[in-house]
Amino acid sequence: MEKSLTRDPGFWIMVAIGLALMILGPILIDMFTIMQITQYVVLSVFALSLAYIWGFGGILSFGQAAFFGLGAYTFAVSGISMDDTTVPLLLSFAIPAAFGVALGYFMFYGKLSDVYLGVVTMVVTLIFWKLANHTAGPEYSIAGVRLGGFNGIPSIPTINIPGQPDAWLDPAQLFRFFMAVLVIVYVALRILIASDFGRISIGIRENETRASLLGYDIRRHKVIVFAIGSGIAGLSGAMWATYQSFIDPNAFSMEMSAKALIWVMAGGVGTLLGPILGVIGLQWLTLQMGMVDFLNSLVVLGAIMMVLVLALPKGLVPTFKSLAIDGWTLWRRGRGVGGSVKKVASDD
């Protein structure tokens, strides 16, 4: 059973770190580093979308990039055609979430097995990627905005203050806004996971048959979980589009979906902190390896993932948490402290 958030120090520590970085980051850190951290923040929101549906809903999606790209293109088209970016930002969550409801309905009410579910999500991503690449002609436009095919959509507007179209956020303000989004998504997911709905979702993940016999509508719960994850992925896609001021069909690529899987696996399935650390660690490592000519970053990352999966199959955060609990137990026993230390599942 999940711990109450009010009695979980890990939750408050994470929120405090996020708020401190949001407020003090642009003051204490140079702007180049802030721009790099902004990328990590955006991708962390994307990683959380998969961490939630996989770790707490038992739904393994091989095509999370479909919703990421859909949110990015939604924001790009609506942001260029409208004067204000507030509505486009909301649409970037709502439209992928609605598509997630439709796709989830056919998958879960169609009683697809986990293997076929993964194949369907992957195929949907490939279809979006193929379609986006074949929209180069002038006839392919939405609300007067040309999709550009493989050339993508340039000149995507920066997020502005609501109601003030000319008040665009500067890099420091954009970082603070994205950090606020990350903190809000993290807090919202932790509250949702600790709620009755979250507990039922975890129960379904553990044993669908038992949950069904208890009277819960498994398919409805899975559709809702899938839709929430899809909306979060779409929101991160919009953040990515405005961060780069450009988007192209690579947003739908299998590479983006594979990266999300790697971040979650490396950090630990069933946690929210793990995928964030996975994004920071692996993206930083990719950046450093990109500066070395004789190293292929993909080969090195692949080797690192093989070592992590074999040595730490549960991921970094669950493994270190278990070691810390075991070490604390041994220390107490060595000092002759009575009582036992009970392991409590956490979703930091």
C-alpha cells in the first residue's frame, strides 16, 4: 500500500529540490547550462508519461513518440495560427489524450495481449512518422500552416504570458515555466497514484484476474491511465517544439520511443524519480560522448544499457533504495536496536 504523501519525506524533498532549482537556477547557473537543463526538464516530462502508464498501469507502450509528436504538431500549428499560446498548450494535452482514449478503447476493449498492444502502439508511431514525412506539398496545411514534410515546421512561437501575445518568455522564464510544469506533473501523478484510483490501477497491474473478480472494470481503468500518459506525452511534445522553435517528423521516430523506454528502464520501472534521473544521466552522457570523435554514442549507450539491465534489473532507484534499507537494517541489528525495519513500497 502506498504511503500517505504527508508522511513521505521523499515526496517533499523532491518537490523542494524542484522548487529551489526553479527559483534559484537562473540566478546561480550560467545561461548556457540553464538551456541544457531545460532540455532535460522537457524530456523528463516525456519520460514521466511512460513511467506512469508502464510502472503504475502495467501498460508497456512502444510508441509513446506518437503522442509526443502529436502534441508537438498540435502546438506548432495552433500556436502559429493563433496570437496566444495558452490555448495551443492546452490543446497539446487534450488532443493526444483524446487520441489515447480512442486508441486505448480499441486496444483494451478489444482484449489485446501485452505483446500485440506493444506492436499496435509501435505501428501507430510508424504510421504518424510516415504521414508526417509525406506532407511536403503546399496542399498539406492546417489553418494556413504548412506541415512541411521532412523539412518540418519552423518559426514556432515561444510561450507567452496568457493574454499578452507580445510578452514572450525569455530563456530564464521559459526554464522556470518548464520546471513548474515538471513539478506539477510529478505532484499530480504522486497524488493520483496514492488515490483509490491509483491503488486500483496498481492492483490491476499486479493481477488482472483478481481485480476483475473484485468487480473493477479493468478496461476502463486502463483506458484512463493510457489517456493520462498520452496527454502528458503530448504536453512534453509542445514544450519540445517551443524550446526548439522547430519540429519535424523525427518527433514521431522510433528513436524517441526507444529513448523513453531506456530512461524508464535505467531509472527503475515503478518509480517517478528513476526516469528523471535516467534522462539527466543518459542525456548528459550522450552530450559528453558527442564531443569525442572516435566514440559512437549509440554503441556506448547500448553497452551501458546491457550492463544496467543485467546487473541492476530493477533499475537504479529501486536497487539503491533496497540496498539502503538493507544497510540500515544491518546497522540497527549491529547496534542491538530492537524491532525490525519494514520495507515500504514507494514511488518517488
